[in-house]
Amino acid sequence: MGVVPEPDIPDISWNFGRHKRKNFVFLKNGGIRYEHIIRERYADSPATLFLVADDALAMISRRNINQTIITFDEIFDFPADYRILLNDSRLEKILSDRTDWKPEQRRKRGTRLDNIEKATETLRIYAKSLLEAMDADGMSFDFPERPSQKWLAEKLNTNQSSVSRCLQDKNAVQLRFIWEALLSPDKLENIRPYLYKQF
């Protein structure tokens, strides 16, 4: 497999070549604003496998693109000599696991990704409201206990088991980040810049 990518869609994707009957494409931008461009380019390429940099981008991309999306560290090894090595056994396992999803499994997966995004935004809004209260009240502010999973489930109009699965999902990086920060005012203060950053 070639490791020198060639530009495919300017500033959006690069082609890494073909391996294991799959076209490897590095996806820099997989957000909804690029959805129509990506779908138009790769609509007739069911063998395309998209590589993304991290779990956060993978989550966004999977919501907008109905093809296999994996992160670099899932299939590549990075030894000390700066080479990039494809781990064939991990790739085979991922392709086997994900291409065998039945329609019902795909539907459930899509629902969970939706819930992760909604839960993340719900907690972000809640965390920002706490910071604003802390700023207004200063030392007199009585920091509340972290909301329960039941509280979050009610906000999402789902059940507590779904919330628990969302928090444990490998794609829920941002969700867990905020969830852990709600344990104390110091932890919440540490993520202040992140909460006010658009993602």
C-alpha cells in the first residue's frame, strides 16, 4: 500500500491508494457542510474506506457519510523510526465487524451517535450555565452535584441505559470530557476555553 497521499478533493480528502480491495482515502473534513461534495465524489465507490485523524472527527463523519470510517490509530502502527505501518490483522477485524452490520444494527448505531451528539451539547450548555453562575456569585456559589444519568436521559427523551451506553461508547470523547469535568468546580474551570469553542 502506498503511503504518499495524492490530493483528491482539494482541502477535503487525499487518496492513499488501494489495499485489500479497498480504496484508502484520508478525510480531513467530514462535517455536514462537505457532505454533498463527499457523497457526490464517492457515491459510486462502496469499496472506499475513509481514514480520519481522531475519534471526534470520526463521530462527525459517521453521521454524514454512510461508508466505513476509521481512525489512523485503529489500523496503523507508529514505531520509533517514524515509519507508518499498516496492521493487517486489525484492519481485517474492523472490516469484518463493520461490514457484517445488519440494517437494524446500523439503525441503532445511528441513533446512538445522534444521542451522543445531543448529550454532548446538553452537557455543554449546562456546564456553561454553571460557569456563568460561578462568575456571578464568586466564592458564595454552591457547586451542585453532577447531574445523574437519569437527568440526562430525561433531557434526551430516552432511557438511562441508552445514556450509559453513550458514555461508554468509544466515539463519546467530548461527552465524557465534559461529564468528568462536572465533578468539581476546579475541573470545570479547567475546560472553560473548550466549552466556549465551537465544535
